[in-house]
Amino acid sequence: MFTGIRRKNYKPHPTSPMGRRKTISVNLCDNSVLSVLKNSLLFMLFAFTVHAQDSTQTKQLRPLTRSGFDKQYFGSYLKDTRDIIIAPAKWKASQWISLMAVGATTGVLFAYDKQIKDLSQKLRTPLTNDISRYGLEPWGRGLYSLPLMAGFYLQGVIWKNDRSKRVGLLGVKAFIITGIFTQAAKFAFQRHRPYTTDNPFIFEGFWGNYKNDSFFSGHTSSFFAIATIIACEYKDKKLIPPLIYTLAGLASLSRIHDNKHWASDVFVGAVVGYSIGKLIYSHNNWGIQISPAVSRNTTGLMMVIPVN
């Protein structure tokens, strides 16, 4: 039988990996532990306060996550979608404040959408058109990003790397779920695209002809969701998060450059994609890790739970 270990009066050396992070030792045989941990996670859409924790000091430990196509993986699509829908019911004051900040920023962009559109069109050149068409826009459409996720998964299968497989699986899921919520928003708002009008305030709502789908940007939301999965998984690599977010930002700006979206469409799309990516990663990677633990009297396993 495996049991957690907690030695009395034991203080880890401050320079050791164990001394640089907080740990909680628990009995792994207690089935209520995982239930309590799972139910205690607060899933949110715009507040960004749930983060999966990776161990950068104890690289030999692996997160307790699944990384394969199975019933649990496909079932998680429905569970994650449900959690996104009911998230506002669990929000605290800080989450509502974050939502208000997003709303205020969107309102400011609404006021300047026309000016931003005019400026972006003045700056267009044949070269920028080609860069956008071949180098940036396909990322949001999935033409480049989905094969990238397939590459992550195949690399994980070939090299037996669960981390790569997890990125591929969660990236595809984030892309699909974000697309569903994006299409629902487009149907509900039916905002006119900038290439059809100079008025950024035309929203037909449910009474439209279902041909106007500017709000919000699906290219932006989908690619930001994938970028967030990659950035969360490889946040221990200093260059990967800024590089992938820079690429996502440039791909999003290409939608303004191409006159396909207003600036406010792109901003909200980025927020939604980032938020859903964070939620999905947090939902599927708790950052809980285990390692062997041996003392003079007991042999067992220790569970390490990151605490902020």
C-alpha cells in the first residue's frame, strides 16, 4: 500500500528543489483527495486566474494527465463546454472586475474602429498583402495551426513524449470548442464587416439575414486558444510563450489589415481564445505531481500540489 510521507520537524534546505516550493503531503489511498481538488478549481472565461503549474525544479516528475484518444478525451469536450457556459455562476468579484475591464476596452475600440480601419488600409502594400495571405492568415484558419498540432501529437507518439501528445490533443480541442462559441456569438450579434460598411455600429442581432458575422474574429480566437495551450505547456521555456503569442498577435492584426474585421472584433477574439485556452489547459492539467519518497521506516509516494 502506498502512503504519503510527512516527517516531523523536517525542514528542507532552502536551496533544494523541495525548499523552493510549497508541498502538501497527502495519502494517495484516500479517494476523496482528487475529488476535493477537482471540485475546488474555479473555471472562468475572462478572469485568467486559474493556471496549471509545471515543476521547473523537479523535471523528473510528470503531471497526472491523459494523452491519448480515448473515451475520456472525447467526453471532455462536453465537460469543458459545460464548464465554460456555467463559469459566470462561479465568478468572484475579481472575475467580474476583469470582465468590466474587457468591456471598457472593447468600448474604447468601438469608438475608434473606423479610424483604425482607415489607417490600416492606408498602410497596405502588395508586400504586406502577400505576408498576410501566405504567412499570417492561414494560422487562424487552421491551415497551419492544425497540422502543427498533428505534428506535436505524432512527435509524442514516435518519441513517447506525453507532453507533446498533450499539446496536440488539447490544442485541437481548444480550436474546436473556441470555434463553437465564436460561431454562436457571430450568429447572435451579426455585426457588419468593415469591407461592407464604414459604420462599425451596425449589429443586426437575431433579426439579421445571417450573412454578417464580423463579431468576433474567429481566426483570432481559434489561434489564440491554440497559442495559449502551447504557452502554458512550455512556460518553463523562456522563448516559446513570447514567440507563440507574438505570432498569434500578428495573425490577428492581419485580419484588420485585410479589412475582414474591426479592431474590436480582434480584441474580443483574442480575449476569448486566450481565456478558453487557459480554462481547457487548467481543466486537463492540474499540475499535480508524484515522486517516490523513502525514509528509514517507510517507502511510498509523495504527491506535490503547487500552492499559490
